[in-house]
Amino acid sequence: MAGSTRSDALEWRPKAGEIPTSPGVYRFRDARGRVLYVGKAINLRQRLSNYFQPMRNLHQRTRAMVLTAAGVEWTVVGSDREALDLEYAWIKEYAPPFNVKFRDDKTYPYLVVTLADEAPRVMVTRNRRIPGARYFGPYPKIWAVRDTIDLMVRAFPIRTCSDSSYKRAMATGRPCFPGQIGRCGGPCSGRVSIGEHRRIVDDFVAFMAHPDRGVVTLLQREMKSAAAAFEYERAAIIRDRLQALENVLERSAVVLSEDASDTDVFGIEHDELAAAVQQFMVRGGRITGTRSWVVDTEIDVTVGELVEAVVQTAYENDEPPREIVVPKLPDDAAALEAWLGDRRSKGSVALRAAQRGDKAAILQTATMNAKQALALYKMRRTGDYVARTQALTDIQEALGLDEAPLRIECYDVSHLGGTNIVASMVVFEDGLPIKNAYRKFAIREYADDLESLSQVLRRRLTRLSEDEAEPTADDPAPRKRFAYRPGLILVDGGEPQVNAAAAVLDELGIDDIPVAGIAKRLEEIWLPGDSFPVILPRNSEALFLIQRIRDEAHRFAITFQRQKRRNDIGSVLSEVPGLGPARVKVLLAHFGSVARLRAASVDEIAEVRGVGPSLAAAIVGRLSGDSEGQ
């Protein structure tokens, strides 16, 4: 069953009663019939109603998609699983611009064993369509595959030569070059038969699939047996294979128990514009392969929806393992497990969200790698000269500035429950941070965010007026605090923060410095006095630069705020008789945070080196009094 509705106006939206409550897949199209977005739903009516809220409630990318669309159509299916299959097929067919995009379109190298050949060969390839082949990987770099093969053929001497070399050797009776130097145990060398070579290949594949020490134990027994039978040459060959296997196992660190022999772990780090994915392949308890890529998120998606898109892409051409660990399960995890199970040659697939234990630790490591990858991706994108130039030009056009803002100052306010209020100012010139121009501000009296921001801007911009004052006899050469006037002032926040900043500029009579704000969640750019924000293209260089400047201001403010909190607790503790700076440092290192120190009992504090019961009681008493004062 299928239904659709179209209109040339925004009122093309269907009536609620027209939309079924069944599971299904929907497509938004523009006026030319192009598919803009494909989604699925357990309840089509409930899901589609989310797109037809008041425009101000929608994420700006969702709003852009709905405003671009001229119609929506849906197809009812019988189950969540059918919806998943149809959504996947349509995304592949139409490549909708508002669906999640995978920017990393490069192919990864694999280690492959050509099992369909008479004498199977191990090699490096990016071709995923070799009939009857067994693949291992992917690997992040091609040298990592070659390095693995170099180690493995020492333990399992299987064929590495090309098909043409093998055929020539078999026809002439002269071994190929790897066979001549003892690096290949293929039949062309005359050292093994095709049947014996096949058994070595099977051992190779078994070890690559589950690299455990059981193989080592078997070879040790075989070596001792050969030595006992006075077959010393054969024993020496097995000894060399053992040493090669030990090298392989040492280079592959154990991260999980061997019962978790077939697990993939996905770490995901994301923000409003993009997400980075880090995939760890764990076989036999060891990480045997990694893969990473970057995802562009065109509309507001949940972590569960992002996980679903990532997993579908990861196993589009690869067979999934028995277990997949992700940060969060999607709503239709059971349907996704069934979809993955169909892609396994044997057995089912379990999708899990690790909360504790070894798997959670690996997930944390993968997430940390993803976080670094996302930061590097953004840094490289904003660090490119052409991209920076384009970003500044786009900002000029989007905000209606007279010229590109070569110097941008961004301000952010940070506090903890209204205490230790601080603010930061970061400076970017030509799209790059100028860290020696950063400034920190302490707000000594309690103020809300708007008042704090106004105080900081007033203090900063007053210096601008002082810089431009004419020299006097008392001060013939005043020290310059501004390198030059900023071309744009950014504030972290939306309409209220921007209007507060504009009020300060009006108060100081400054009318030639534009001001704008960037709202955190929706990444909207607000200008003073405007009722609606400026929406920059999702993947524009301008938005990436503005976001990076805002994030840097936030990082700098948070760092200063934490430092101020540490200094505060240090000054409080310094009032305790007998407690010097060295012991304060030991206390904070022992408990790890001020909150844990405040929550600690007298007995717990007394256990710290150099702190006895009496001093511990004095510390608790002082901290209790300090808490009551706050």
C-alpha cells in the first residue's frame, strides 16, 4: 500500500488522518521530484507529525529540509524489519542529500586468501569481489597488511606469488622466486604437495580468524615429537614457525577474553555538524583490524539513528561478527539484528551497548579515538588556506558585512551554579587562532549570564577607546591592547546574548564593529534586532569556522573556571593550621576532585599520607564551614 500528497505551497502537508499508523518508510521530495530524505517509522503518523510542528521548534536542518520539500510519500510494510530493508535500499538508490553522508569514501586494504584456487594465495587487495576468497581486515594502512603477511608466512609458508608466476613455475618445474628463497611452501617449490599446502592454508585461515595460543601449543608438541624421532630438520622448521607466531601474538595486544572471539566495537563522537566513527575488530580477544571514517549529519539525528546508519554502512559488503558493541542501541535494535544476521554465513548477530567491564573499556578507547579523529578533521578543514578564505568570504556575505572579518573575537561565560564566574575571549585572525591574544576575565560579583557578558564586553571595549585616544603630555605613547579593531565580535548564545552585546556597543558609541551570536544546539547565527536567525549551509566552511571559534572560547573559559575552583579550594585549605601547599596537593591528588574531598569522612582523609586524625578533623570542619557559607 502506498500514499502520497503534493502541493506547490507549504500547506502540502497531509492531514493527520490520511497517514497510517502502521510501520513504513517515507520519502520527502522537492518540486522536481528529487528525493530529499528517506526515513522509517514504527508508526508513520506519529513519526511524520514531528516534521509538521511550528517551524521555530524544528532543528534548523530539519526545517531546511521541510521548507525545501514539496511533498511526502510513504509505503506501508508489514514489520520493523521490512521497514529497515526498504529504507536501506532507498537510501542506496536515491542518495538523499539530507540523510547521513559518509565522507570517507576510500576503500580499505584487506588481507585475502584465494580459497577457490588450486593452491590458495595470500595477498593484499582492495577488491572485495574475488570469488570464494576469505577476507581479513580492513586495515588502516596498506603497510599494516604487508607487515602482517610478512610475519604470517614465516609461520604458515603459503603461496604469495602471482597467478602468472605460479603457472609458469608449475609448467617449467622451476620454483617461483619466493619458493627459491624458502618464503613460500607452495607446490611449485616441490617441497609440499597441493594437499599439504591446502592444510597449511587452512591453519593460516583458522589462526587469522581466531588468533589464540592453541596453535602454539600444537606446534610445540609437533616440534618435540619431531625431535624425539630424530627429525631435526623438520623440528627446526617448526621452531622457526613457532617464533614467527610468538611475534604475531606479541604485536597483537589482548583486549578481551578469548570467549569474546568475534566482536566489533564502534566508538562514535559527534556534534551538530559531523560525527567520527572508530571501528575495532576483535578476534580471539585481540584487535586484528581498525577502520575510521567521518559522517556528515544533515538533519538532527539521535545517537541511536546514527548507530543504525553506521552499522548498515559498515556491513554493506562485509560479513558482520557474532557481537557488535555500540554506544547506544537504536529503537529497532531487534530488526537491525535480524538484518545483520542475514549477512552472516552462519549464526546470529547480537547488538549490545556495553555499560561496564572490558567491553565498555574498549568502547571508551574507540570513542576516544573517534573524538581525536573528529577534532583533527575539523582542524584540517579550518586550517586549509583556501577553506579559510572561503569561510571568511561566506561569513561576510551571510552576515551582510562590508568586508571579510579578518579578526574575529569570541566571548564565552562559564560558571558552576552561579559561583566562580569567569569569561574568556579568544582571537582568530585570518581564520587561525592567535593564542597570545587570548584573555581571561574574572567576574567578582554575582551576575547572571547576560550581565556577566555585558561586564566583560564593557571592560574589553573600553580599552579600544583608550587605544584610539590622542597622546597626551602625561602619556605620550599609551600601550596598545588591541592589535587592530575586530572585524566581528562573536558571543556564545542566541538572541538575548546578542542583544546584550549590541547594547554595550551602543552604550560605548561603537557603531562600526558587527556582533553576532551562535546558539549551541541548533548552530544558528543571530544578529541584533533580528527575529529570525541566519542559517548557514550545514557543511559550509563558514559554519565550521564559526563553530570552531565558539568551541575554542568555551574550552578556554572552562579551563580557567576549573583552575579558579582549584585555587579556591587551595586557599580555603591553606587556612587550616598545619596544612601547607604540599599536603593540599597530596589531598587533591588522592581524592581526584574537590567534590570527592568535600564528601570524604574524617577517617577517609586521615588515611592520606601525612594527614592524621586531628588534621583530618580540622579539614572536615573547615570544608563544612565553607560549604555552609556558600
